[in-house]
Amino acid sequence: MPSTTPGSLLRMARARAQLSQRALAARAGTAQSVVARIELGQTSPSCETLAALLHASGFELRMGLEAAPACDMRMLDDVARIQRLTPEQRLIELGNASRFFAAAERI
């Protein structure tokens, strides 16, 4: 998945709103050069500035947290140990993992 930058978000919002950089800047009360520098990645706006520019384009900036997928290769080191477990021991491991994940979701 390609990364989304503040500049690409702003450029996409502005294009969807069919606004020029100058028109967006006027709506947001800033200079056209500010919009251009952000879109080109020459400057990184604060969250507040980006939100204001996107709002002037008719869009809302939403942020949240998502757990990153665990793709640590050290996880594979545990495969041999798990394969040596009896079926009963594997069920105990699964139960422990299930309780761990349930507890983590409550946090």
C-alpha cells in the first residue's frame, strides 16, 4: 500500500473539490505558496494546518490508531518449539494466547 503524505492528501482533496491552489489558499486564509510547498513535500504542515486546508476543500481529517501487523521474523523461531508440543500442550498455548488477546482488546 503506497504511503499517504500530507501533500498527496491535500492535492487529492483540492482536485476533488475542483479548486486551484490559489482558490484553496484564499478559502483557508493563507498564501498559494503554502499550499504549493505542502503539495510538493517541501514542507510538512502541522496537523492543525492540514486539517484547516482539508476543511477549506470540503473534507475532514480523521486520525486513529491501528495495530501494526506483527511481521517479526523472530516469531518463526518459535515454530520448532510448538511442533514439539503434544496436542494437549498446544491447546493450552492456544488458550493462553486467546486470554492474552482478549485482555489486550480491553486496554
